[in-house]
Amino acid sequence: MRTDVTFLSAGLKIAAHVHTPDNAASTPLPAVVVGHPGSGVKEQAAGLYARRLAERGFLTLAFDAAHQGESEGEPRGLEDPAQRVEDLKAAVSHLTTRADVDPHRIGVLGICASGGYALTAAATDRRVRAVAAVSAADIARQFRLGADGTQDPAVFQGMLTAAAAARTAEAHGEPSPAFPLFPATEEEAREAGPHVYEGWEYYCTPRAGHPRSAKSLTWTSVDRIALFDAFHALPLLSPRPLLLITGREAETSWMSVEAFQQATGPKKLHWIEGATHVDLYDKEGPVGEAVTELAGFYTAHLS
């Protein structure tokens, strides 16, 4: 069963879906907050994982980040890591107010960029008893180094120059300038490489496209992203457990490996053979394997 809810995050109203098991017991349930990938919305990958975990007996909450989807926040399309971490903590706060949730059995799941945000949020929020990430990405590392970690540093320097110019434009009363996240055509997407193409196919075609998912970000997102580090607080997570799930063929898998190496408490890195980064968003085989792993993890640690 799905219900629509809202909660506040730093004064902004956040839109969310709560998924409840059909055969839920009368006693309070273990619960999992699910964060969506960068540019995504709660109706896409986050909603899929929320539904599948609800089928396994967990109450789940998938939400739209502030400034995106159905949630409040201006300018639209702002990607602010500090706000994204706050959104996750606010979602946990909302769960603690619900009579159908056991406040001592709350976990967090982040997908892609929310995987990085989830690590930071959980590390500093002791209410979170277990944290997992699927296709984890630290958005700052991805912007600075590229999805595969080999990007020329000059690319990000140019983006910082554009971000500075955008702040000047805003100071003069102009709308916040934005940049596109995806190529304009299938041909351009294919020419940009497999990782770019699979992101374009997921977000920009009937495969999973949604009218509210972000197709661009404001340039003022860039200097906010530059200051973030999803992994620096990982030692604070211990002794609470961490599960990282990534595809063997994912260009971003090096970030899951780095997070695993920096974590100091109970941890597991689960590889899904043959899967790419975006395969774990909606492909039945990889998603099914990931959900089975997640359900076992949360069952063990939210008991």
C-alpha cells in the first residue's frame, strides 16, 4: 500500500511516498528511507526499491529531494549536498513520528548520488541503525574526476568558472543559469560512451523517463558540490553496519571500493556480476539480486 506524505527539511516541504507491507502486523515495523539518484524522482529507482522492500516486510519512504520533483525549493534544479543530507535526516525524523514505525529500527538506502549522501547522513545520525548503497556515487568525486575517475582536472575548473559567473548573474537579478545533464539526441549519447548512453536511455526515453525528473542543474550547484566529500565521515558510522552493492561492469564501481576501504566498522561489498551502474536502477535480474541482499541485511541489523 502506498500513501502520500510530506515533511519539512530545513523549512522546505518534502514530498514523499510511504510504502507499507500489505500484511503488516499491528506492531511497529522496521523502516527504511530510500534516496533517489541524482536528477531522479521518487517514482523511479527509489520507488522501485521502496516497493520491493515493502514486499519483504519493511515500511519504506521514498522522497523527492528539495528543489526537485514535487518538493519545495527555489531555484528548481539546485543540487545542494548539504540540503540532500538534511533531507535524509528529515526523512528519518518523520519516520520517528509514525505510530507504525519502530524508531529504534530505522535504516537508510541510497542509490547513486544518494548512496554518497546516505553515507554522510548515517555517519552523523545515530538514529540510523544500518545503511546501504546501490551503485554508490560521491557526486563531488564524479564531478571532479568523472564517472570512471579519469577526467581531465581542467574540466571541473571550467565548471567552477561557469558557477562563479552564474552567481554574478543572480546578483544582477537574472534567473539562475543551468546546464543540461544529458545529450540532446540518442546519437550524441552513444558517441559520449556507454555510461552516458545508459543514463540518457534511463532518464530520457520511455524506459523510465519521468516529467518531473531533473534534466538540468543550476550552475550554482557546482561550487556547492565541490566542497562535499561523501566518504570523509565514514569512520563515524562504526559500529553500525554498511552494505555496498555495485555492478561488476559499472564505471562508478571504484567509488564503492573506496567507500568500503574507508569504512571502519562491519561492512560488506556485494558485486553483481555483469551489471552496469544503471542496470541496478530497474533491470529485473540485478535489482532482484540487490533486493534479496538488502532484505537480508536489514532483517539482520534492524532486529
